[in-house]
Amino acid sequence: MLAGGGAVRKNAEDVLLERLLKLVPLPEKGLLGPGDDCAAIPCGGDLLLLKTDCVAEGVHFTRDQDPSKVGWKALCRPLSDLAAMGGVPGEALITFFSPPDIGSEFWVAFYRGIGRAARKFGVTVAGGEMSRQPAGIAVSVMVTGRVSRRDMVKRSGASSGDFIFVTGRLGGAGGRHHLNFIPRLKEGRWIAMHRYATAMMDLSDGLGADLPRLARASACGFEIDKDSVPRRRGCDVRSALSDGEDYELLFTCSPKKAERLNAEWKQAFPKTLLTRIGRMTHARNLPSGWPGGWDHFSDSH
Amino acid sequence: MLAGGGAVRKNAEDVLLERLLKLVPLPEKGLLGPGDDCAAIPCGGDLLLLKTDCVAEGVHFTRDQDPSKVGWKALCRPLSDLAAMGGVPGEALITFFSPPDIGSEFWVAFYRGIGRAARKFGVTVAGGEMSRQPAGIAVSVMVTGRVSRRDMVKRSGASSGDFIFVTGRLGGAGGRHHLNFIPRLKEGRWIAMHRYATAMMDLSDGLGADLPRLARASACGFEIDKDSVPRRRGCDVRSALSDGEDYELLFTCSPKKAERLNAEWKQAFPKTLLTRIGRMTHARNLPSGWPGGWDHFSDSH
């Protein structure tokens, strides 16, 4: 059994982000800003979710990979964040930085992948920007999503005692999964509309980095039965907790609802694993031995 | 007198963009998508404007420049696009790509500049993302803005005979202006709410590249009295048409309203030049000798 908590666990990326956010005006209390999977702003009677995510050469993909799959991934990454808040996707805006040794054929293939994902998940491309840069390919994708105030699920709603669930299997996404994954939009929407989740987020940096973020947002700790963590074939527990790029949903559910959740999930998503891996706690100490996930800025301090 | 038209004038960036946009689903007719300064989506009874823009090292700034000024510029660039549609700024989402040789001090200074601009122009930072990349600093900034359907000004509304106006002075922005400019939010809002503009856009790639875009969107041509183009000190006409990064407003106005526009402008903005530089025409031929503006992709085809 591994137990961990939010208070003491921040990676270098989170520390830098906190420092930067003190320098800028943030949205009013009550609106969601930095720290959740998406920002949420009032739009008519509902909420408009806004999320920006990115892919960079050498970090999220390499040049020998199929550009159309990189395009698929670039759009699906922020869609995975919309999924975690129960949102329905709307528009995408795409900004790309192109080095001198990359020609228009790369971008044509890349946009084919964007188009494939956009058609599958009901997204329209409403704008964008392109620029040269000296070296390396980088792309930022912003997506909008719609959700009612009643349906939206935040990271911050978990209570001590809530059960922790994950969809699918974790670890080993560096193989092919990270270029082919299906964002859990249907599942996230279903969880939100049936009010099963007290808190939810998507797993992009690995359970080891992301679960402490959910716990911190909810002012809780957590206990995990490490042997229960569902693993992709060939992965050990450490890999399942640390690899990142799972794009699965992590959520908490009141124990009262857990039995019904399990039963109805099997009806709704018979091919998708749903696993209870632990529970939220009062205690907020992180034990030594808790593995981190992916940390973009671990060497910058 | 220089005359030009939209039909024949597309730079390499526009050609690539057109090719890419055929590969992806676009917003329904009636909603604004790629091609105008901002996308516009319904939000309650009004419209929400969405705009993404970017700065890249070696293209929009160099490493010896003050990072806080680069931050100012990064936020003010998309605000200039909001200005051109009559929008009131709302939220910003910031994605940055950081090379290994750049530490957190750069980003702290950069965010100070973002914060300074955000406070001045009423923007809150609602989210973002950070990633490593192998080389070079790049930042994408997405902003939202609000505007009523009645007030919004598009690029496509100009008619033959409309007078062409620009704010401020053009050319030579590479000196200091490009890091210090004030986006014309007040002026753009004033023009929109007083219904002076039939079409409007902001000048970021230079009049030589941007006026043909407005003309093409409006299915018109144009004539310019080149000697009337207001120039920054030390700039010749070619420089005023080609340098780019002016961040001034370019708009068209019905001749009937032009006299009142001039009189009321002097009352509202006594310190800001407003100059009539030509008129929209039926003819859509671009003469040889029409200078292009900045073209990010001129060497990629």
C-alpha cells in the first residue's frame, strides 16, 4: 500500500507555475482558472471550457514519426482535458512553429491528422497562427468545450473516504498509444452527467505526478493499493505510475455510489476497464518511495 | 498612385493556410473562422472572440531583448486583433516552449511583462501550458474578447468607393515600437460602436501584405495615394508598406461618414493620427511594384 498527499508533493513544473501565476491577474474566485484541467468562463447560462496544450519535437514526438499521427495527438491532448471536466468539444485554434528545414508537406500531413481527429470528435478549426522558428517543430492547440454548471467536474471536489478509480490501463504509452489514443470524451461525459465523480482529471504526466495534483486541489491525501493499478502489457508498477501520456481518466467517487457505478459502467462501456485503485484520506503525508511522473522542468531550478 | 486588388495577391503563408484549411472541418457559415482577425462563437446573446498569436525567438524577438518587454508584446499581439473587431478583452491562455539553456528567471521576467499588459488592458490569465523544446524560445498566447453581434467589425464588409484609413504611423517598428506598442483597443472599440468601419483589421504584416487581405475578404480592389501613407520618422514609403509589426488599425469607411469620422476622431483621440490613404475599387488587379509585407513562409514552397 502506497499512501500520498498533496501538501508536500510539487514537482518543478508546478513550483515554476505557482511562481509565474503570482505575477499576473487571475480570474475571480468562482471561475476556474489555472490549476484545473480547463479554464471555465460563463457563456450564456452554461460554461465555456478553454484548454491549451502542446506538442514539441523531441519531447512529445520525434521527426521520424508519421506527421498525421502527430497531428492527431496534438488535437487529442487538449480534448482529453475537456473529457475530464465532462465537456463537449467545440472549436480548435492551432498555432505552429516551423523550422527552416521543414516544408509544407509536413504541415499538410499534420493537418490531415488534425482533420481526422476533428471529424471524429466534432471539432471545427476556427483559427490559428503560423511562425518560423530557428529549430524544432512545436505546436500549441487551444480547444473550447461546453458544459452546464451542474455537470462540470473539477479536480477539487474529492473528500476523504472517496474511492479512486482509473479508466483503461496505465504505463508504456511511449510505444504507440501516445500517437493513437482516443480521448475519453464519451466516458468523461457519462461520468459527469450521471454525477458519479466528486473530482476528475486526465492522466497525462502519469499517476505519480497527477494524483498528488488532484489530492492537493481537494485538500486530501490518498492511499493506493499498488497491485491494483491496471497495467499495460509488459509494464511494472513503477512504469504504470511514472511513464505518463496515458490519457486515461482519474476520478473519485463516493463509496455509496461505487457499486452502482461499477454495474452501470459495464453496461455502458463493456470494452473499457474501470478499476478502483485506492481511496482519498485525511492524512496528507507523501511517503518516500512515491514515484513522480513526467516533469518538464525538473532540471531548471 | 498605387492600385491593387485581392484576387491575385496571396503570399506563401496565405497559400499554405488555404491548403491546410481544406483538410479540416471549419465552422458553419455565419460563424467567423480562419481568415478574419479573430474567430467568433455564440456566447449567450453576444459573441465570444477567440484569437491565438505567437512570438518566436529570432523572428519576433532576440535573446538580448528585455524578457518583460517580450512578455508585453506576446500578450499585446493578439489584443491588437481583438481591437480590430471591436472586442473587449477577457481571458488569456499562455503556452510556452522553453529550451534547456533558458532558466526560470527568463520566464519570471516574461510573466512580469504579461502581468503589466494584462492589468492595463483588463485581461485575466485563465490557463496555459509549458513544455521543453530542444532549441529556441516560443510562446503562443490565446485571448478571448466579447463583442455584441451589432458591434462586431469583419474584414469582409468593405465596398467599392469606401475610403481607406489607418491610425498612427507606419514603418520602422523594428526599432522599439514592436516591444512597446499599445494595442488600439480603445480606438477599435470606438470605431465599432460608432459604426464608422465597413471593414477593419490590424496591421501586423505590413500594409503591403495586409491591405490585399482585407480587399480579398471584401471582394474589392484598392487604390492608395502612396505619398499620403503616414510614416514613422526616417521611413520611406516602401518601408512603411513592408516593415510590418505596426499594430495600427486599417479600416474602410463610407464616404458619407468620413467627414464626421474625422471631426469626432479629433475630439476622441487628439493625440492619435488618423489618415485617409486611398479608396476601395471594383478593379482587382495588383500592379507590379506593389510591395509585399512580412511573409513567414516565402521560402518554403
